[in-house]
Amino acid sequence: MTRTLAVLLLVAATILAFAPIVHTRFVDYDDDIYVSANAHIQQPIHASSLRWALTSFYASNWHPVTWLSHMIDWAAYGRKPLGHHLTSLLVHLASVLVLFFALERMTGAPGRSAFAAALFAVHPLHVESVVWLAERKDVLCALFWFLSIAAYARWLETPRLSLRVAVALFATLALMSKPMAVTLPLTLLLLDFWPLGRRRPRAARAAVLEKAPLFVISAAAAWLTVMAQHAGQSISTIAACPLGQRFGNAVVAYITYLVKTAWPVQLAAFYPHPGGTLPAWKIIGAAGVLVLFSVVAVRLRRARPYLLFSWLWYLVTLVPVIGLLQVGEQGMADRYTYIPLVGIFVALSWGAGDVVLSLAARGDRRGRTRIALAAAIGVVLILIGVTRFQVRFWKDGETLFTRALAVTERNDVAHAHLGMLRGRQGRLEEADAHFREALRIRPSSALAHLDLGTNLIRQEKTDEALVEFRVALRLDPGFTAARIGLGTVLSNSGRLDEAVSQFSEALRADPANAEAHDRAATALAQLGRKDEAYAHFAEAIRIDPLRADTQCNWGTALATQSRYREAAAHFAEAIRLSPTLARAHFSLAAASFFLEDYEGAWREARLSRTHGFEPPPGFLSMLSAKMPEPR
């Protein structure tokens, strides 16, 4: 197979597999946090936004390259999801081609390299990484990872300083896209074993030493990641998820991923963690299979060195996400296989190639080779069909989690997300049913109690909401969101002193929580403690300069003291940050009325109506009286 033909086929296969992406929207599953409701990436790109990308632990992660890519997309496409999805697809396609070129250069086997790259391009397990915008970090990380490998292979051929710098640069960019790349230096050592063949003792020692800077960079990225996860309270404690459960789930997950690679059906956006429900026979059986595969790979290391390389690649690159350091509630995730399956694809491709050569040696070489080529094309076409089928489930959040409920059991997270969707749609009773089902599955979920409490507030069931927030805090005393929720209910009920106490407690646990400062300031302003209120408003803005709600709340507090000009400035800033914030438009209309800017008041009142807020008839009547013929 010529290189040009291989490239054309890889491009065509990738585009064909992911073509349904054109119908995919932003999904209500972290796409809001990363893109559609993230005011930080929606700002014009300038020094302060770049500083935020480089220093922020937002969303419990440190990945500045990922944030920068979303900023660029937002500047180019805004709220049109197609452009964002096409960027992810193009980055994935670039990774496919770089992987092909790197394998072909290192092995001199274009056919096998093309088949391995094709499996990477179109496998259904990779849908989550390519189609989910919140996983842009996956495709970016893979691209820079493969570029680092390609630069490394070139450096070994031509040891120039510029190429060595390129290896380190691409490795750093991979880590700045997703910290899963901490194992990248180890994968370079595996490449030294095969296919680069640096197996002599002296060469092996040199191979380890030359990668010392990469290990240092990986260690720094790992430290930053742990800091970010701790800041976001995303790492499960040993009490919440004991080590025995983690090891058991990890062993079973290694084998489950292989099963799903061979039979990619019943894929879901979220797989619940089994906790302590895994039977002993399943853990022991999975451990036995892992040991068996490892023994076979070691025994065949001379005759089939690619098997040991492939198996170790798979095992090593999965370590950061296999659940030994439990982050989140999932037991496993399709996205975690994006880079690890490269090893399995290499084993399949080179193993199939060896089988073809063995059969060809027995006669009719051309005929058997054609049969093998047809079989490879058939496999790729089948995977394309399954991938297209899977992409359609990512159309929107409702489709995604309805599918998750259909193919998994006891999925409290899927119920919780469907509950949130129903709540936003105003279908509050259906939302209530989903949240209660989530709690039936996992009664100890503080988050589910928080979600149910929030939904009960929408139904004006204040007393029941208070109970849910208090239960959430009993289950997790450090759950800041639940404490803020409790304080908000108390504030809305007029129990302002109690509310301030709850907000103060939340701030003791998390002093950098902008929402807690905002809510505390609002309650303090209602109590007449204006100096304290303004200090909290200012701190909330300092922590998060893009909080439009805080600007609006600060303006409201000033307006109650008839400081309309200052209030109007805050309302205008809220509108600049969030042009569709209806209450900010109406508040600015009211402030403009008192400042006798009747034209401005009329304009803002109309805008508030455009964005879903109906101004009180009395206000419009007063405004009409001042402007008999409003424009």
C-alpha cells in the first residue's frame, strides 16, 4: 500500500465514521462547564484570559492548552456547536495521520501501520473522546503525544538538539492538554524496546537517562493535577471508596475494556462504579486473564516483540485513569481507552500481518494477501457502521442519558442528569421522580439530595428542600454547594441571620468560593450591613471577574439605597458579561427610569422581554407616561 493511498483511505474512513457529528449539539453533561456556559472561554482572547487558562484549576483540572482551544473555537464559532465539533474531528484526524506516519517510519511496514491507524480512527470506543466537547482534552493530548513520538523517532535517526527540544515541547503540550500524558516517557521507553530495538544494556541505560527531563515534567504536571482535583473536591477519600474496591474494579475494568474493544456494544456515557458489589470470582478471573496475557507476552518477547510492547502500552497508559486514584463516580469510561488502545491495535495489526505472511508462505501468496486485505477493509467498515450508530446517541443530553439507562443497571448519575434536564424544561414532577430514583439506588449520594432539594425549591416546597440540604450536609459536612443551597433557602425564607451563618461556614471551608461570597453579600445587604455586603461583592468579583449574577446582585443592593448611577454601572457590566441575562436588562431599565433616561429604560425593558422576562405592567405604564410616544 502506498503512503498516499493509505492517507486518503484513513481520511475517508474517519470522516465517514463521524459524519453524523453534524447533528450533534452541546450536551447537558459538562459541555456547559467547558464551553456553552463558561464565561471564561467566551471572553475575547487577551492577556487576562490567557492568564486564567494558565493558572486556573477550573472544573478540577489544569489544562491550559485545552482552554485555549475552546477560546479560539468560541471566537470563531460562538454558540454554533457544529464548528466546535468539526475542530475536535479535525484534531482526531490529525492524530490518526501522525500515528500512521510515526508507526510507518519506525517499522517500515506501511500496510500494518495503516490498519492500526484505521482501527484507532474509527473504533466506537473513541466516539466519546471525539464527539464530547468536554473531552477535547483527549484528542489534543493524543495529537501532541503522537507528535512527541514522531519527533523522538526522528531524533534517534538524526540526533539534533532541535528535535530533542521538539520531543520535550510536544510532551509538555500533551500534559497541558490532559494530565493522562504523565506516562508518555514510559511509552518512549517501550518504543526503545520495539520497534526501535535499543535493547543492549548500555543503550537501555542511555535510553532511561535521556528521558529524565520528561519524567521531571510529568511529575510537575501530576502534582498540579492532584492540586486541581483536591481544589475541586473531586478525589474520593479512602473511606468513600476503599482500596480493596478500587483494586477490584481496576482489575475487572482492564478486561472489560478489552471485551468492549472486541464487541463494542451497549456503550454508555457513564458506567456506575460497582463499589463493593463485584463478586470475588469476577475479580479473580480478571486477574487470572491479566496474568495469562502478561506471561504469553513475555514468553514471546523475542519471536513477537510487538506483543510485549503492545500489552505494556495498554497496561501502563491506563494506570492514571484505571481508578486507583478515584476521581469522580464512574467505574470506567470509554474515553479512558483513547490512547491505551493504540497498543491493542498495534498487536492486532502486526499479529494479523504475521498470520498473513505465514499463510502466504504456504502458496498462492497474492490470493491470500487479497483475502487478508478484504478482511481488513471489512473490519474497518463494520466499525464505521457501529461508530456512526454510537455518534447519534450524543445528539443531546436527553438522548445520551436515556441510552445510558437502557444499557446499564442502577445508574443513579443518568437519573440525576435526566432529572436536571426535566427541571430545566419545567417538568418538575418528572424531575422529582428521577432524583428520587437516583437516591433509591444510592441513598448516600449527597449530590442527589442537593439536586432533589434544588428541584423542591422550584416547586416552592421550602420545608422539604431544607430537609434535603441538611441530609446532604450530614452525609458530606464539607459539601459547600449543599451549604450554599441551605443558606439560599433560609435567605429566601427571610431567615437572614441563619443564612449568613451558613454562607460564612461555606466560606470557612472554601474561602475562594465566589458564589458563597455573592450569596453572603446579598443577605448582608438585606440586613442593612452594607459595608460587609460590599466587601463580599468585591471579593466575589475578584475571585471570578466574569460573574454576571454578582454584578447584578451588587447593583440591586445599591439600588435599594437609591444609588442608581452606581447600580446602573453594575447592571451594564452584568449585561456585558452575559448579554442574555434578562433580569440585568430589566434592572438597568429600572435604574435608568430613576435617572430619567427614559429612552434607555424603554430599550432595556424591551430587551428584558426579548430574553424571557416580562416587565411588570405598572412599570411599563409609568414609563409610557414619561414617554407618550416611545421609540
